[in-house]
Amino acid sequence: MAKITAAEVNKLRKTTGAGMMDCKKALVEADGDFDKAIEILRKKGQKVAANRADRESSEGAAIAKVNADHTHGVVISLNCETDFVAKNDSFVALANELAELAMGYDSKDAFLSADFNGMSVQDKLIEQTGVIGEKIEIGGFETLSAPFVGSYIHAGNKIAVLTGLSAAVDGAEDVAKDVAMQAAAMNPVALNEEGVDQSVIDKEVEIAKDQLRQEGKPEAMLDNIAKGKIKRFFKDNTLVNQDFIKDSKQSVAQYVKSAGDGLEVTGFKRVALG
């Protein structure tokens, strides 16, 4: 049987993130073969992943990253089962590493197939499931491109947001962050009226009409009153029309425009845990 050195165990630990004892056992089982030991740890992860496939992974870390020239960003969540794991420094570090890698991909499927230190992202998640003993997966995956892209990560990595602006004006980073904070706090359903799905509007109209009928309003008046309620729905639930949380006397659109003539919010992406 091959002699397993501490240096070999440490190398395997750094490569896989597995615990020291798990690494030593894998190397012993592999008779010192490093690549075979990695496969043994991966198979352990697959077994754990299969056993925990039906578990809820509503905890984790939501991370937003923006490129150097602020024209493109990505926001992902690395999900796990418990808050204890989500707060672990190594877990958050892994989430940040994965988010950096995700900058180069436009879809979740392509990202999961990407190379991460010699293995695919999907294989890394399976491996970490074995290491940690919890279901680990990529939850949210969103990208955004614009003339200027900013970001915000809420305390505790529970919510991460990207926002796009129509121009890279002076102070754009602060404006984009303010708008991202707004989206994090107020969870708008869309950027503006045009972005709201017709099915959502139809549902809100029906709810409004049902409420009005219960109040005894005449049927002939329902359409006009419902239109007013939908207008209020747009104001409360679309990002640019919401009251700006730092100054409720103006809308988000008005705040952004004040930072630069004609400046607009072009889009946002929000990923939240739970």
C-alpha cells in the first residue's frame, strides 16, 4: 500500500475543498493515485447529492459582479440548505469565485458546463455537496448589459441586484447603486408598464373588479375604476414609477433623470434567496 504524505493530503484538500480526513481516506482507497482520489471524492458527492435531491435549498449567497468598464454584469445565487453553511467564509468565497467565472457566460446551462479548476461547475457543485453534506446548487443566474451597469448586494448576501443606465454619466455608479438598492428593497415586478406581463394585468383587473363588486359598485362603473387601480398598481410595482425610497417626493425615474439630462434606467436583474 502506498504511503500517503501530509503534503499529498493537503494538495487534494486544496484541489477539492474536501476535509483532511476525507482526503486521506480517498488517497488510501486510491492507493496514492491523485486523480483516482478526486474521482472517489466526486462519487461520494454524487451519492450525497442523490440522497438530498428532494431537499429545499433556500439558503445561500447571492452575488453580483460587474466588469471593469461597467458595461456588463452577472448575478447568481449559490444555494444550500442551512443558514449555518451560507454564512461560512469558504462557502461565500466559492460563491464569489463562481460569480467571477459566470461573467463569461450568457446562460445558466453554459455556465454549469464551464471549466472550474479542471472540472465542470456542475461537478464542483456535486463535489461540494459531498464535502458539506448539504444540497448545493446554482439557483438564480441573470446577466445584464448596458452603457453603464451597477450593482448592490444586500447585507448577508440574501439579495443581489444589477441595474443598467442609459449613459455613463458622472456619478453613475452611485445612481446605479441607489436604483439597485431600490429594487432590492421594493422587489418591483418589472422595469415599467411595458414590462408587465399581460396575464398579470388581467389578473389585477379581475381582483380589482371583484373587490368593487363586493363594495356594491355598479357594474357599469367597474372598468373605469379598475383602470385607476391598475395605474396605482404600475406606480407601486414597476421600478421607474415607484416612489424613490431616499426621497418619496420623486419617482425613481425622476431621481435618475436629475443625475443626467435624459438619463434612464434601461433594465434590472434581481436574485433573492428563499
